Amino acid sequence: MPYMAQSQTPRGARQRGGPRVRFSELTPAVLRFCDGGRVPGNLQLISITGGLLGLSKPVRPFSVVKLMFIAPTGPVLGTAKMLNPVNWGLQPFRFVSLCDGDYSKLQAAIQASVEKAARDERQSRRDHLQIEKSRSW
């Protein structure tokens, strides 16, 4: 059963999409248009509701495309609506639909990324405390 993005947010209000993460590895992505055209890019940020793509040039805002990328948990294929570009090389998108399996893979990859960031932050704090303890004043 496909997951359909909900648009119950009042018009003009910003929908909260959960945590936004940057995967630790470079994440190539491909946009496929209904006419068969393809545009490569790189995933910059991702959330369960959408993300930000690095593209060589922007695509037409509000285009509906198939978006494919390999998350750390496996390949994800969804339908996305491209939004107005931030600049020439960065363009946000919003998921229109994701199949259950792709939604689950994306959710798991985002959760793993959030947990890794939290572990890294705790380790950084421990390292900092250790350095502070060993300083001679």
C-alpha cells in the first residue's frame, strides 16, 4: 500500500517533516520525468516528507518526478514535487507518495542517521571533558 504525503497543514503554513538529516556518504539521486528524461543530482538533506537536491541546474518548479536514490538501508523510489530552487544548484522537493517498503527504508535510514549523530555528539563531549581534565592549569 502506498504512503501518501498528507497535506492537512493550513495553506501557507509550514509542515513539520521530522528530523532533516544528511547521510554520511555522498548520495547520488536521479530524477525521472514523465517524458522519459532524466536528471542526475546529489541528495543534500532528507526528511520523511522531502528534502534538498544538489543539481547542475534547477528543474521546472512544481514538476512531478520519480526520485530514485540509494539510502544506507537500500534503494528508495518515490514520487516527488519539485519546489522553487534555493539557488542555481540547490532545489527542494516534497514527496507526493512513497510505497510502504520505500517509506520504511527511508524512515529507518533517517533514524539511524539521527542515532549516529547523537552517538558522535556524546563521544565528542566525552573527548572534550577528557581534554579538560588532563589540562594543567
